[in-house]
Amino acid sequence: MTKYALHCNAVLLVISKWTEIEYMQSLLQKRKIEDGERKDALLEILADKYCRAIIETTMEKPKSAMEIAADAKIPISTVYRRLQTLHDNKVVAISGMISDDGKKFFLYKSKVRSVSASYTGNYVEIQVVPNISSVTKE
């Protein structure tokens, strides 16, 4: 086996181990939502295409409202309204920063990695997997 082939095999092993670890973390971290109002709010958020786009674009790294608007191709006024909804429902985290020129701005990051919902008769079950960002793939 060549040196290059060994390196490729090692990289694939690391990737497969990472995927396995990530999968196991998601299984361990799933949180079942019991509160009826919270379930309704999460279902409304999932039904909104702008909320879904914001969650997706802020999944990997925190972004400003302007970055979100540009990346997701959403009008900035819509971004701010949806960010407020997402923050009120604990779906995005907000952190403040001060730019080099002294201006204060906020960064937003999804607190949710995935949401699964099921409906059986009279019962809605929702499970949330938190967006654990303490371990990076880099």
C-alpha cells in the first residue's frame, strides 16, 4: 500500500469515527418537548421557510443579521422579525460583539441541530437535538 493510500484510509477512518461520535451524541442529547405551547411554537417555526433558512445558515457558525440576510437571500426586515421569534423560543443564541470601529453588533447561532415531530391520533411528540458546538470538525 502506498503512503498516499494509507493517508486516505486514515482520513476515512477519522471521518467515519467522527460521524459515529456525532450520531451517538445526537442520540444521547435528544430532548423530548413536553410543554404544549412550546410544541406549538416549534411547529410554527418549522412551518416557516424563513425561520428554517435562518436556522440552517446559523448552524455551523454565528452570523450577523446582515450575513444571514445575504446568505439566505431574505429581506433584512424579515430576518430581524424571525430572529426575534427564534430567540423568544430559545432556538437561536445571541452574542454581542464590538467592531474595530467601536460599533456594537450581534451574532446569532442556532441552538438546534435537528427537530423531529410525529403525530399519532391526539398526541404530538417533538424531540430536539441541541446544536453542540463545543467539538468542531476542523
